[in-house]
Amino acid sequence: MAALGIFGFFILMAVGISQAIIGYMGIEHYFGAIVAGLTLGAAFIFRLMLPLTIGTFFGALEVLGWPWYFAVLITAPGLLFVVPAMVATALESVSQKG
């Protein structure tokens, strides 16, 4: 059972690293290396993942030339973490206004 957890950890790390690399490539393609580096830094320091997730999609689609469904497939794990955080933040701001 522990071997399955270790295997899952390495798979998760490989997906995360590949998303960061492809996201960097996508942002660099459109905005340059400085903006891509700042976005990658913001993702690690401030946990601001949405720009890197969008960059991952366009990096896979435009830079690597993958079909859109493969680009969505590589981007989906990042979206699984970004969307709930955005919904929680929106709900928190609405509940504080009332």
C-alpha cells in the first residue's frame, strides 16, 4: 500500500513539473521570458496559479501543437485546484458584504 502512495506522489510531481514547464513556454510565447518568469515566481510565492494554468493550455496548444483536447487534459489537474479556490474566495466576499 505504501508503494502505491509513493508512486502517486511521483506521478503528481511529474504532472506538476510538466505543467509548470508547459505553462512557462506558453506565457513566454505570448509575453516573453520576463513575464513568464514573474508568473512562475507568482505561482510559487503567492500561489497565484490561474495565469500559469492558462499558460499551460496555450503552451500545449500553440507551442507544442497538441490538439485542444490534449491541451485541456494536461491543464485539467491545475483547474481542479484553481476553480474551487476561486469559488471559495467569491463566496467569502459575498458573505462578508451581508
